[in-house]
Amino acid sequence: MKIAIVAPSPVPFTIGGAELLLSGMQDAINNYTSHQCELIKLTTKENTFWDLVESYYKFYQLDLSHFDMIISTKYPSWMVRHRNHIVYMVHPLRGLYDTYHVCNDDPEVPYQHRTGLVKEILDITEIRIRKDKNVEDLFHKLFQLRAEQDNYAKELFTFPGPFIRKIIHFLDHWALSYENIREYFSISENVKRRQDYFPPSARVKVIYPPSKIEDFECRGFEYLFTASRLDSPKRIDILIEAMKFVPHNIKLKIAGEGPEKTRLMELAQGDARIEFLGFVTENGLVDLYANALVILFVPQDEDYGYITIEGMMSAKPVITAFDSGGPLEFVSDSKTGFIVDPDPKHIADKINYFVEHVEEARKMGLLANEKVKKISWSNFVAKLIGERDTRSQRKKKVLVLATYSCYPPRGGGQQRLYNIYSRLAKKFDVTICSILENDKEEQKLILKNGLTQICIPQSIEHARCQWEIEGKTGLNLYDVLMIDLVERSENYIEKVKKLADDADIVIFSHPYLFVMKNWIDLNEKIIVYESHNVEYLLKKDYAGIRYSQKVFDIEKEAAERSDLVFTTSDEDKEHLMLLYGIAPNKILVTPNGVDTSKIELIGLEEKKQLKKEVGLADHHTILFIGSWHPPNLEALKFILDEITSKLSDCIFLVIGSIKHYYIHEYDKIPKNVLAFGVVDEDEKYELYKLADLAINPMFSGSGTNLKMLDYMSAGIPTISTLTGARGLDIESGKHALICTEDQMSEKIIELMNTETLRNMLRLNARNLVESRYSWDRIAASIIAKLKEIS
């Protein structure tokens, strides 16, 4: 690929952490991959209101369509429009975000100034769903306003001020929207956590960049050292003040330039131990780090802080502050350095400790070095760009047909699609072509590892026919009616026909779209039926005789005509063999899985603290997750009718679209039930932290329950019926408690009252999912089988 890194070139120009990051990224892509990378920088001014507007417009106009991918890192570079755009965020203009309050307390434009073009501009900035046309209109009106600015109050153009803040927030939110960005990355957890930096629910991955310098050394322990831009947020003045409380004859060497240099030198006058080194070359920095006793770095809310990484790579301990932000992701108090109050006396105490205990500095430095060893440019680019097969051999093309999108992965089916096919995309060229409800927008997404997701909404004719039938039957038949109605969605059919012409492997996810065989040529292609459930068994008591027969017929045909069938459990494999006479060697059991790196084992102390913070400390909390799906509806009814009243002192946490059924069926919510509805994966994981137990009282259904794997991965002790645990290698009493519906309340009480049992279940369950049910392991078995048969 031809890749462009797009960035601003600040005026006046200075080399700081961002500039080193950009050149390091470019070198790494060129050195560690087969791709070609160019660094493109545009002169960017931001001293005035109009400087900033003009800078944003420059990047908006920039045409980089001749590149295959672009990477933006910092405002306003993400204004560039491109089909394959990823953002690796350093930060937006912080003075208009999290540090705005420092210069301006008022976030709103005064009412009396909201007239004429100003009102029209503000009206655009308040549009919730931002379109390209809105951006064009905004710039047009801004340039009109610039020509007529003498007719408006001067305070409108204060920088920073509420008017420019509204404008920049609008532009940033448009530029960083899901429609414009393929993937989101952040330089640190600190940046990731800041409010309004990323779209709500964005799946942001943190990749720590190494220093552009690679050959760090550790030779001596002679002096104190810091290196940074000499600016007020770096708080170099606190370090200078700290030296007043250091009685030892040890030097403080300060490398760097910046606007605070004169003031800082005046502050240090009279102390010959403090040296200002100015700009230092890379080789000079290596030497300075190599002989330092300890690295001092106490900025306020730093994005990342290269000095922390560089110091630790040089096997030096670091002294930082509790409010320093990025450095706190690496410095462990009393292990790899010290974390103190940003107070000169407290800093001096730790400096004195290291001066008096050099051996401790050496030990902590070695631990610090171990902490950052894995931060390398090769790892960085592998995570940023993804592993790609650079051999000349063409990747085989896989086309997956589905009745819903895989992204963002919220429901169980979406989780399966996303996690399996994003991993398959490392070895195959995978496209998922989904037909969606009529009210959804057509889109094309490039996802993890190059997985392509194409979404085509059903035609209005298709939708009306579906609504009419559902109105008569009172049933949700969206997927089942694809069998008869997909022919009415011509746009979807045309897209599938085009994609299928180039495909080597066609996978039907669920049987309902197997009817597409009428429009695409499946000869000389590998055909796979991915059975999430045995659909006939799932729908036969729900869809009525007419439609359940249609499900039987299409599922039978999909199973018979496919070269390979994926199923999620041995039980489902047996059902497919008995129902449709499928040979066992044609069926590959591919269980549902979990990403254990995303759903981590929750610590008991963290759970206790969070429950206290939200007012649940005095209650046992019981979790249930469910989508609007017949077996889940049945389970929820059981919980409400049989469990909640018997355990009135417990709080039940109900997550998922099942909430809408709940509200429809029950006039009021019991006071001990908290129903959250659909939440994103990060929010769901936060709710997991509040749960003492999880229950899964399922009485029907097919396949395996992904919720069980989530519960177990998070270490939430779980009680399930045998049906709820189907397809999983769970031993009752070891990984979970398996019981009948009559025993459910009794088992909940037993588990609440037995701490040793809870602890055993949570740890054993976590071990099980790590060893048997990781998505990486499941995807690897599929990759191997597809390679074998193709």
C-alpha cells in the first residue's frame, strides 16, 4: 500500500514529541513493512480565530485519493477526506476541550450575539448528525462572516472563546465520525479517556509509540535529568523549586527550548547545580539518559510523555506526579519510580532518597526497563496497520452473506461475525455483505485486518411486505421473510452478484439468504453454511407452520449443497445430521467465543469499590443479558415471575434489547430490577463490574449462549439451566452451577452465602474460557479447514 501520514506543521516551527512521533511512524512503516509511506505536512497557524479556521479548511481541501491509506494524528489533519482513513490521536486542540476552562469559563455564545451569520453558523454546529453538506455550508458561511466581521461584536472572535469552540467541536466531531474514520487509535489511555475526544462508543485502541531513538544505554548514576518543551504545563518550575530542598551536590540537567525558558532561568539563578542545555541531539539525549540517576517528569495531565519511556528504556527510575496523566501508565510507585504530589518538598524527598540509595535507583531502573521492553516500532506498526500478507500470492476472496451488520458488534450474532471474520481477514480477503432494515443507511466499512463490511438496506417494497405480514401475525419475521422477499431488494441482489463473481468462497451466515443461489453462480466456488443455531428447531414453535416449513426447507438445502457446515456445538451437529442427513465429516464444530483481552477478569476489590460508589454496596446484584429473541423472552418472564419476588433484597441488572419486550409486557418495573437496554461493549463491561452473580435460565433455543462466555471471562459466578449451558464444556460445581428451573432460587441463595464457592467458580471459569473459547483459537481452526478444502 501507499500510505500517507498527514500532520500540521506548526508556526513557529519547533521539534517536539509530536514531530518525533511522526517521523518515527514514517520510518517504521517504511522499514518494518512492505508498504511505502510519505509524511505530508501543511503549515498550520492557530494564533487567531481566522488562522484556525483557515488551517482546518486547508486539510479539508487536501486531496490524497492517490494513497491507499491515510493516517492522521492531530488537529486539524483529520479533516482530510479519504476512503481508508485511520486516526492515531495525539490530541485535539486542548485549549478548546479539556483545558478550555483555564482561559474561559463561558462555553456558550451570549444570546445577544446570536444574530445573522453567527446564528446561522451556530445552528449548523448544533446539528446532531453531521453531513458533508453541513461542513461545506459551515465553511461557506464562515468565509462570508470573515468578510463582514466588522458588522459583528469583536468579542465573538476571541480566541479561545465559545464561538470558535463550537465551530471546532463541530468540525472535529464530523471529521472523527464513524462515517469518516475506519479505526480509532490513541497514544495513551489518558487521551482515550478524555471527554469528547472520540465519538461515543468508539472502540479506541491504545498503541504506545516508542521513542524515535532506539539505542538507549545505562552507564552511570550521576545527576538528575529532565527533557521537554519549556512550557508552563510541563511544570519545570516545580523541579527548580524542589532543588531548594535538596542539600546534596547533585546537578539538575534540563534539556529543551520553549517560551518559559527565560523565566525558568531567572528562577534558577543562584543555584549553580541547575544547567539549561537547550536543544540536544538524539545522540546527546542517549548520553544524558545513560548517566542520569533518576528522570524527573511532573507535567500536568500529559498526553503520553516520551521522557518517561526514554528514561525507562535507559533503565532509569522516574519521579512523576499524581496528576501527570500519561506517565502514570508506566510508573509504578516504589517499583519503577515514585508518584508524588506536585509539590517541591515531596519531589525533593524522593530525589534525596535516590541520592542516598543509588542501589535502589539501579534496581528500580531495571524494573522500569522490563516494563517498556515490548514498546517497539515493529509492534507499533503491526498493531496500527494490521498484519498483512505481503507475498505476491493473491489472498483468496471470501464473501459472507448476512441479514445484519457485524459492526459495531453488540448482539451475539454480531460478535460472532466480527470476531471470526476479522481474524479470517488476516489470511483471506473477506467481505461481509449484509442486508439491513429499510431505515438504515447504505455503507461500506473497512474493519480490523482489512475486513470489509458492506451494508445495503432492503427496498421499501420489501419492507412494506414484511411489515404487512408481521402486522397480521404479530411476529418479528425479518430474517425468515428473506426467503420470499429478498427478491424485492434489487440493490442488494446486484451488489451480491457483483461480489460473488470474484469470490472463491461464499459463506451463508444463517440459512435465510441461501435463496441468493437463484441470482449468483455457485459453480466452482466453495460453499459454506454457517449455522449459528439449528434454525428450524429455533423457529418451529415461533413462526407458525407455514413459515417454520420454509425455514426447514431452506436450511435443508443450505446444509445439503454446502461443501462445509459450521455449527456451534456437538449438540447442533447431531441435530443437523438427524434432521437433514448431513455427513459428520462435512460439519466443523466452531463454538462461540470470547475476547478475553477485552473482557478481563474483574478484581473483587474493584467490584466492591464500584458498588459502593453507585449505591449498591448493601445489595447482592444479579446479572442477566438478553436480546429480543424468543428463548431470552421466555427466560426473562421466568426471572420476573419466579425469581425477583423471592429475592426482593437483591438487585437484578438486565441488559439488552429485551428491555423493550419487558416494558411492553409489564406495566411497571419492579423496584429491584434495573433494565439498561442496549449498551456498547465498553458500557456492558462496566456493568459487569457491578454484578455479584449472573444467571442464565434458558429453556429453549439452539447453539451456544455467548453471554455465558462473557460472564465466565469476567469472572462472574454463574448459575444456568442445562439448556443455557449447552454446547459448552462446563462442569457443574467447577465452572458454574447447573440446575433445573425449580432449583434456581435455591442455588442463587447458596452461591450468595458461600464465598469459597464463588471464588472457585470465577477462577475456574476464567481458566476455561482462556484455554477453550478464545476467538483466536476458534478462528484458527476455521482458517485451517478452509485452506484444506480450497
